[in-house]
Amino acid sequence: MSIYHTFVPEIFRGRGIAEKLALRAFELAREDKLLIRPDCEYIQNFILKHKELEDMITYEK
């Protein structure tokens, strides 16, 4: 599963919404036994903060 863009409107930023979206995406991917290709810069940085999810990352296309 490629996550290629994460966007939260400016008015809602700073509330942890992007993190919640990312965590839910990882939950859904795990349920479906999918790996995630982090094409989005936010997700690339997210993985650095959530080392426990590194096993779900792939860079293969």
C-alpha cells in the first residue's frame, strides 16, 4: 500500500490529526497483511518516530 500524500487543512493542523490518520492507515494495512511504501514525506518522518511500525515498511515498487 502506497501512502503518497497526507494532508490536513491548515485550520485543523497542530491537533495530531495527521498522526491519527497515519496510525489508522497502519492499523488497516496490518489487518489486511499489507506493507506500506512511504512515498509521503510526512509518513517517512512518522516512521522515524514510530520505530515499532518499521516492520511494515517496504521501498519496493
